[in-house]
Amino acid sequence: MQNNNRNVTVLRWLILLLLSASPTVRAAQELPRWEAGLGLGAARGPDYRGSDQYRNYLLPIPYLIYRGERLRADRRGVRTDLFRGVSTSININATIGLPASSTRNQARAGMPDLDFTFEAGPSLNIRLYANEARDRLLSARLPVRGVVATNLSRAQFIGWVFVPHVAYDLFNVGPDRAWHVGLSAGPIFATNKYHDYYFAVRPEFATATRPAYDAPGGYSGASVGVTITRRYPGYWVGAFVRYDDLSNVAFEDSPLVRSRRAVFAGVAISKIIARSDERVGGEDTEKEP
């Protein structure tokens, strides 16, 4: 999903990768209302977008698929519909980001840690193309989210993000037609308050090599990502790669920006522990606008 300015990006992509474990769908069929399990993910990425320090991560991650009439959870996150048509939908999309410590990062040394974030807001989704078999889908997705940061004892609103992107989903890929490949690309925009949270340097934290800085709003970079998943009877596997370009971003003069590029990559495997007896008809939620 896409919310992406620190090591949270790696963790969030691993979570979304685990949520992408939709069954291979060749036609409308009955599917469990929900499925749950536990997975293990390994990934590598920078401490935050703009950092030149990379970390390795090995994490247990929950797996969840929910196919409700209005509420759904899958690779695109947790969302509820406000409107759904044949080729257009409007839904509320939400995602959670984990905290990040500043103690291990040279650029942020002595600065406050970054808290948990909760992002939620509407998204307009438009189906641009679907082949006759509906296993090649091109969509435009236009999510706008408000962001709250919290350490669980206090909370603060830290601005808005707009992440318009084009997504191309290829279902039933490979010799056994069992793989799902998802491609996405688009720019990121955010308000000055959001950029300040990650890239501003308040005067009390300024040093000889880290001058005070106030981040403006605007362009926040561009992102290209690929996910690959396959479902087996009792488990699934997946991988992702994401590349972010921070050239000409609004906050490029921030002393916290040490790199104009960021690469995130990871693999995951999940064991499906439980599923509902209740079945629901229709195609998988991944094939919705």
C-alpha cells in the first residue's frame, strides 16, 4: 500500500504481501468468508525513505483474508465500500505503520523516535481494462488518507497523503497457472505537516552537520512495485520488490535525506491455520475495481 517513510515501509509491504494470498481464481466460485494464519517474512530496506542506512528484518506477520459484502481485507489493505459499480468503486481504505527508533540511525541521532501511524481515507478506484477471462486487470486507484501518529499514550494528526497509482494484476500466471503477479506505479504527494513529521529538523535538534529545516508539502517521490504470490492447499509463498525515486521531492534539502533512491525487497511464507465454514459466492476481492 500503499505510507512509506521509514523502516515501516518494509514491514508494511510484508504485511500487505501476506494479505495478498488470494486464491487463484479462474471463474466465479464459492470461497471461505474468512481465512487466517501466521507467516514469517524476511526483508531488507532503508531505515526510512531518504536514509542511506539499510536493515535486515525477520518478522512473524499475521495473515488475513476477509470477504464481506462491505468490509474486505486483502493485498489492497482493509477497506469498506461507499460505492461499488461495474468498473468504479469508492471505498474507505486504512493501514497501520509500525514505529521506528532513531537511536540506530546517524542522520536522526538524538531526535525523537517515529511512532505508530494509522492512515485512513477514501479511494476512488477505476477499472481501465479487463480481458474476457478477467485475469488481466488494469486499474487506476486514487487514495487520499489522513494520518495519525501515536505511541499509544498520546496521538497527533500529522497530515494527509495522496498516492495515485496504476495497478496491473495478472492472475493465473506460469506453467501451472497458479501465480498472481501485481504491478503498481505512481507518484506520492503529501502535506507539509506530513513531511515535517519525517524530514523536518526542529531548532533544538539542529547540529553543525544537521541544520534546522522546515519541510514543505508537495511531491514526495515516485514508486514502482512488484509482488508475486502463489497459493497452495495449506500455505502460500510470496515475494516483493519496490523501488522509490526521491529525485526533486519537495523536501530534498532536508539534512535527513541522505539518498535519492530506496529499494525494498522481501519474501514471505504463511501457514493457513483456520478458515470459515461459511462460503461466499463471486470472484475474489482482488478482481474488484
